[in-house]
Amino acid sequence: MAVDEKVLKQKQYVGEMVESLAAKGEVALREFRRLDQVSVDEIVREMALVALENHTLLAKMAFEETERGIYEDKVSKNMFATEMIYNSIRDLKTVGVISENEHEGTCEIAEPVGVIAGLVPVTNPSSTVIFKSLISLKTRNPIIFSFHPVSQNTGKLTAKLLRDAAIKAGAPENCIQWLETPTLEAINLLMKHPKVSLILATGGSTMVKAAYSSGKPAIGVGPGNVPCYIEKSADTKRAVNDLILSKTYDNGMICASEQAVIIDQEIYDDVKNEMLANNCYFLNKEEKQLLEKVAIKEEIGSLNPMIVGLSAGKIARMAGIGAPEDTKVLVAELQGVGPNEPLSCEKLSPILACYKVSSLKEGLTIAEETLEYSGLGHTASIHTENQAIVEMFAMRMRAGRILVNTPSAQGATGNVYNDFLPTLTLGCGTYGGNSVSQNVGAANLINIKKVAIRKSNPQVLRTPPQIYYKKNSIQALETIPNLSRVFIVTSPSSIKNGYVEKVLHYLKKRPDFVRYDVFSEVEPDPSIETVMRGAEQMSQVQPDVILALGGGSVLDAAKGMWLFYEHPEADFHKLKQKFMNPRKRVFQFPKLREKAKFIAIPTTSGTGSEVTSFAVISDKQNNIKYPISDPELLPDIAIIDPQFTMSVPKHITADTGMDVLTHALEAYVSVVANEFSDGPIIKAIQLVFEYLPKAYHNGQDEVAREKMHYASTIAGMSFNNAFLGINHSLAHALGSEFNIPHGRANAIFLPHVITFNAKKPTKFTPFAGYEHYIADKRYAELARMLGLPAKTTEEGVESLIQAIVHLANQLEMPLTVKDCGITKVDYDNKMNIMADHAYNDPDTNVNPRRPLMNELVDILRMAYSGI
């Protein structure tokens, strides 16, 4: 009972101790947040001065208490932890706004990460406390230390000196604390305490793993089984000097010190003799076995902690090896890496594995194997004068630090031999099971809040460089420069109506005209197969001009042919992938105009393809229309000659005319609508309502045909820059499944889509330039522009819908899917497929309401029987 009561009291004491430390740390954190950068910098400066003033005292205490390492090296470690670390963080911004970018409209604000638990190893009992205290308080983080049991007194004195200096300079009272009784239970409670935000874990692998298993963010280190490859081109004297300098520093307790030296056979004797001349002792076979028994714990096959930081002479005496007292390093020549060679592990003492290798390949392999034997992610070192080998070594070694012609211990900790961040915590990344792979510093101990003001990305207006218009503007073909080898893409109707002959008439008047070829097999809703056939013919004749003469299908097919003519390797599957921004799309469109330029001559008044970057290509096998889009597809020249529309049949006049109206209406309410597109859209809508019925009822009305031709191009230019919406997405889906002409499908959906878009969205469409939902008001604006009743927004929307229905009735157009001869059973079976295709259509991206799938299904369902 007495024993149980004692254990219970001990647990209670430990729990209360940790709870008190964490609570005080939380108070200190709140107080720290009130300090500005000037105050923090003054606190850190005073801490550094106190550490500097006491660095020899603390070094002596660490040496005497731990009985490990070298006093003089501990002095320099404390100097490094004070001077080098302070210098690296002195001007670092860690409070408030730490960076601003007025051009991008962003700024970054530094915040403390919170109360930190700091684990301190026996290898660096004072320098680690100095280092972690400086970087923690520089970032306004209170820290609670857990010192190694063997170096308690050194840790406490170091922490107390720094704490008192910090408080005197204005830091919170409990800015630095420590566990008075660092039991395993206390450490685990501290690391898992809810008020502890981060663990800085430096120490043995068991403790680091515990930190990472605590459920808290942890910055830890891994073991450093560092290979050092001395390649045959190396300066051997310098390499040996660096090797001994590093390996003997504090008796090898720096985890970045070399653990294995790998030497090319061509220079092996020279390196060995140089090492012998500098008091390195090479073990014979029997001595190697004796050393293994002392240095390695046989039952676990890893380092015996009792020899860590002892001198080479002392370790030799413990092993019964007759090495001279002044031996600097004990060298064991090994044949491999791993459990069969116990001394190939990390040794943290002046014991060095040594390998003679017969080739670069073998040298790199041994170096890799050394890292993989409990050293991954840490450090790898090479001495060579061959830059190509440096690059090869760096690429192959899985280490966070690759050191070239440098003593590894001093090189890895930074600032002396290179520009690495000075540190006493060396992250090993995921290779070593750590969260970071770099040298850890103050920047790892701040949370950065990024503030970004709203901004709109620039929009660009794209139109063909030249647009010829008016009746007989086709004669421009006589004077447009550089038309010698022309490939005409058209349809049978353009040949039948004499349009191709008219084009050839003006081409043949040119002095530079050489030849022409005609592809007249374009069908309505052109397929990818048609596109590829045309591209193949182009590749055979190598035109320098592609002239598309026809309706939207012809123009779209010609654009596709142009693309595959110039880039036969292009993948249509990738070209049709959706994107949100053409400048950021995953698959970059290939550059065009390397072989040919593109002239578009529309013969119908509908798609506007002659002035857009769009083309719709059909997958007939899967019944899907794919809108492909990129600025590269924009024609170079458009010729808008209304004479080519005089023979267009009534039903096509109606279908294409309603397509024009849909283009204009969708572009006007798009989230990308802009001042440059609004004016032309209004004009296009006016022209449609006034002249489309006239063109429909009297196809020979030249004025009506001309005005509708212009309306088509104007709307095309507008939606090329403001884009479309779900009306087109749904029409693409319906047209693919049931072969309903595109303009007719648009007309069927138009009343339902306006009704849908004019209601408050279930989901808003994201676009920085679209500040709030205004589609309903935009529809009402158009109604007022047309002189329709619009005293309220709701009345304006309804008036616009009724005007569209009236226009469609004038054109004798069906306004339901049912009236197109589609059975309800067939339609219902395809409804979900069509909704899916519509949702994934690129036109959906800029609709003023972001539709849900069920909402698209509802629109499809209503479209079957109509309003």
C-alpha cells in the first residue's frame, strides 16, 4: 500500500508540475503577443549578451557534468550558438507585418506558434538551450525545456541566465521554464499537453519518435550516419584535414560529423598515410572485434551510449586496444554496411568506418548504403575537384545537406564554411521521419497569416486583326497579301450555290496565286473524323492559307483541321479538357500560324465562329459535342459579306438567328461581362428583334440579311470576350443526343434558362470581377432597352421572356423538345446523361448561377413540354 501511495503521489506531483508550467506558459504567450518588434529584439539582444558573457562557464559546467566531449570545443559551440545564431536572426522580422507586396495586394503577418516544448540532448546541454531560447523568444514563443538527466544542472543554469536577462529586458515572467523532474512520464505529459503547441525535439531517436507520436506538431532531427567520399581527384591533404577537424570536434558528438570515409583505391594509400601522420589509428582485425564489443550493444546492434563523446584514447583503453594516448580517431576498415559490420552505424565518437573502393560506382553505392543504414535525410559529404561527380553525388544521396570539400560537422551546422542557416537542429525531412529537411531556425517558429485584398485579373479583348464587311467584301481576297497556296474548307451547299467559284474568281486575279485545293465534305455538327481527314489532306498539299467558307460547322471544322495540320501530334482528348483560365490551363494549346493563317467567311448568320476562339467538334460515337477553345483558334481575317446568306433556307435562318440572340443574352449576364462587350451586345439584340423576322419571312430582303449578318458577328465578338452560359451547355448536350439543330435547341432552353438565372442562386459563381449577383437586373435592363414593360425587375424579366417566345412564334419554331418529335421515354432515359454533359461543358463556368446537377435536370425536364 505504501508503495502504491508513493507512486500515486509521484504521478500527482508530475501532473501538477506539468499543468502549472503549461498554464504559466499560456499566460506568457498572451503577454508576448503585446510586444512589438523593437521590444522583442531588445530582449533577444540582452539574452545573447548574457550567453556570451557566460559561455566559458557554461562550457566548463557541461564538460564536467557530462564527462563527455572536449571543453574547448564546447566553448566554441556556445559561441556559435550565441554569436552565429544571434547574427542570423538579429534583423529577422517576426512581429506583425513581415512582408508586403503592394503590386499583388498581399501582406504577411507573423504570429507566434504558441508554447514550445524543447528537448535538450546530453551532447549539447548548454549550446542547445541557448539556441532554442534565442529562436523561441525572437518569435515570441514561451519555451519549456526538458533537460537530459545527465546534464540537468548545466541546462538549468543556462536557462535561468537567459530567462533572467529576458525578463529584465521586458519579457514575460515565464518566458523560459523547465521540468524540475524530467522523468519519462513528465516529458510525455508535457509533449501531449493541450497548451503546448509545438515540440522542438533534439536528442536520441527514441525521444524524437515520442515527440512525433505525441499528436502535436514537432520539429525533430534524425540520426546522422554521414558518409564522406574522398574521390580520386580530391586534394588529399585538405580532405584529411577537414575529416579530422570535423570528426574530433567535441569528440564526434556532432551528429553531422563523418561516420564513414570512402576512399578511391588510386589515392587510398596517400589518404591513409596522411591520416596516420595526423595520429589516426587503423585497427587490425582483432582490435576491430575488441572495439565492436565496447562500442556496440550486441543485443540491439547499435551504439553503446556510454562511449558517446569519449576520446579515442579512452575508448581504446576500455576496449583493451594499445593505441597511443594522443590518438585522434580510431579507424576500422570495413567490407560492407549493415548489421554484419556493426561499426558501420552512427557512432557519435571519434570512431570512423573506412572503405577502399575500386570505382566511382562502388563509392557512390557505399555512400548510399551508409545513409540508408539509419542516416537517411541527414548529411552526406564529398571531396572532389570534379564538378560532374559533385552533381552525380548530389542527385543520388538522399540527404538534406550535401557538403563539398568541407568538414562535415562545421559545414552542416552552417555559416562558417557555407551560407547554410546556422543551427543546432538539423532536419532530415521525410527520409529521416522529420517534418522539415532544412536547418531549423526562427522562421520555423512562426505562423504566417497572409492577407490578400480582392483583385480582379486583367481581361483581354480578342478580335481578328482584320474584319472586312459590306456586300461584295469578298473582293478583299484580291488584295490581302500572301495568299498563294489556299486550302478551301467548305460544304456541298457552298459549291452548289456558286460560293466557292466566287471565292476562286478573286483569288485567281491575284498575281501571286499558285494553287488551291477544296475540301467539301464537312457535315452539320462536324466529327473528329472529318477534322482529321481534312488535316491529312492539308498535310499533303502544305497550304499557307486556310480559307473556311460556310456556316458554323464548316468554320469550326476548319479550325480543327488547321490545328492538326500544324500539329499532327496534338491529342484531341487533351485539347478538349476544361479550363478556368486559358493562361493557366493544364494542357497548353500549341502555337498556330507557323504554317498557315486562317480566313473565315461565314455563309450563315449564327455562330459568330468567324470572330471567336471557339470550335465545337462532335464525338459521334459517344454523342458528345466538345467545345474546344483557345486564343490560338481566333481567325486572322474575317470577311462578313451578306451576299452569301441570301439563299439560306427559312428554317436555318430561324435556327441561326436564335443562336445569335442566345449568344448576346448569355454574354450580357455572364460573370465575365464587361463594358467593352455590353454595348455591342445591346446593338446585336436590337438588330435581332428588328430584322430576324424580316429575314425569315423574306429571304431576299437584302437589308435584313445584312443586318442579321452583322448581328451574328457582333454577338460573336462579344461572347468571345464575355463567354456564354448553361443555355449553350444544355443545347450542346441536347443536340448531341437527339440531333436537334443547335440554334433550335438554344431557343427551346432560352425561356427556362432566363427564368433560372433570374432567381437568387443556390450557389454563386466565383469570379473576382463579379461583385454580386445582378443577372435579374441585367435582363430587366435589356427589356427596358427593347421598350418592354419593366417597372420592376420581375416584370422586366417576364417581359423579356414573353418577347423571346413571341419572336420564336414568329419564326414558327418549336419551343419544346416534345415538338421536335422526341418521345418522353427516350428523353427521360437520357436526361441524367445530358445534365452531366451540360455541367461539364466549359460554358457552364461563367453562368451567373452555378447550377447544381438536380437544377440542370429540372431545366431539362421543363424543356420537354415547355412553359
